[in-house]
Amino acid sequence: MPNIVTPRLRYASTATRPSWGDLPQGIRQLIARHLGGAVDVGPSAGSGFTSGFAAVAQGASGTQFIKAVNGEMNDAIANCYRREALINRALPPEVPAPRLQWIEEQDNWVVLGFEAVDGGRMPAEPWQPNELDATLNAYAATAEALATPSPQMLELVLKPVDAEGDFTGWRDVQAGSVKPEILPGWVPLRLTPQLTGLESQWRKATAGNAVLHHDLRQDNVLIDTTDAAWICDWNWPCIGASWFDLVLLLATAFADGHDASTLFAAHPTTRGVADEQLDAALAALSGFFLVSGAQPPADWSPHLRQHQTWCGEVTLRWLADRRGWSL
């Protein structure tokens, strides 16, 4: 088990969300109409880093997972929900993802209803072998279905993984545009030249033509009553190499003592992937997360910076383990 210095968040308790009673009466009535009348609403989902309403609701016509946000107060999240609806409808049927049942806008609110995963729960922390295997199997099916974008996906004009910008954390430290003293004290600054060299290769290393989930985290996975895994929250898909989605997911497994390198090499998406490609991705992600985690607290999420720092540490420690570096 690697020695992780950054405290790990309880990912089932990172969100600050409104409860059912906090929703306007008109929005509660809208949801009730979709569910066939009076509804029984479960507790708000504890995972995630946004402030929208999210809970399982049961009515006469069935059970759904409801998301709702006030677009006037949270325009960015509202746009994410609209985008998620478009993407979810375009997913091939082979992708194990809860399907959108409806989306409606009223009084500046954006409200979505998804099919509810039977007994859906986040994988246990730390990762249990059976749940990790189920998640890797679910992603194998997902990657196979999305290896080539469907016409519906192409209509959404998904961007390449590097279109939103470069990962330059380590290069910024090397160049002095990021002051090294903002980083945690354990960060091995002596390795900055090696990390910079690897990071500079990440674009070429992760290029591809597949559709990526691009946010494959433990708290974006649900395990159902049959112990199968479902991949949720399709907000940020992009185009790249299928295996890139595995990097952060398996880094969290590495933190829990799993042999992440062996699991990576055994996955169907990684055939032909060179060690240097994975290492370049780990360098890029570790620099991005560590620099991001050192920024001032985020107004919309009190836990985001700790999450980013922890992700930066687990990706860097996995890379160090692979390279034989001492941290």
C-alpha cells in the first residue's frame, strides 16, 4: 500500500445540494407529473462537486434519478445538464449507462429524469476487487461501443481531448510561471525535468479517434444489485485514445494497493500502448491536478482542491512506482 500523504475525501459526502423541500413548488409538481403523481424522494446524492439537486424519486409510474438546477443561479451547470441530455441520447445501447427518460425546462430550471439503477450505490472505498473488476468490464464494453463515434455522436461535434488546452503543470513549474512553493512540500521538485519531458509527450501519447467519458471516477460509477457497474454523468465526452479514461481510475486503485500497472496492461483498450504513453499521461495528469489543487478554494465546492491534490498525488506516486523514483 503506497504512503499517500493527502487525506482522501469521503467521495459519498462531497456535494452540497438542495433537498426536495428546497425545490420550488412548481418544479416539484413538474417532477411529480413525470412520475405519475405523489412521489417519495430519497436523500440527496452525496457525491459530486456541483450544487444541483440530485436524488432518486419514486412515483406511481416508476423510479427515476432526478437532476435539477436553477439555470439563473448556475448557468454553467444548467448548460452541462443540457449537454449531458444530448450526449446520453446519442450513446449506443451497448454502453452501460442509465438512460435519460426526459428533460424539461421551467421557470429557469433545467430538470432531467434518468432511469434509476436498481440498488445503485457508489463502489466501496477502498476499491474492492470485485467492484473494480466490474467497473473495468463496464468500461471495456463502453470503449468497444465507442471505439468509432456513431453518426449521432458526430453530430454533437465532440472535441479532441487536447482541444480545451494543454497540460503544462510541470512545464510551468520548470519555467517559473508556477511558483514551486505553492505545491505540497512532499512534491519531488528534483524530478521536475523528467516530469516535464514526459508531460510534453502527452498529446501524442493520448491521441485517438474514440469517444471518451473523460471523467471516469469512482463517484461516477454505480454498482447495482447484481454487482454490475454502470457509468454515469456523461458531461465531458471528447475524442482520444480509449485507454486514457483508465489512467485516473486505476491511479485511485493504485492508492488502495491494487496492481494498477498489471490491470492497465490487461485491459482490452490498452493493446499496443507503450509504457512511455502511460507515463506521459500520468505526468500530465499529476502536474495538472497538483497545480490546480494549490489554487485558492473554489466557491462552488469546498472539497474540490483536496480532491485535485489527492488525484495529483496518486497519479504521481503511481508514475514514481513505475519509474523506480523515490518520493
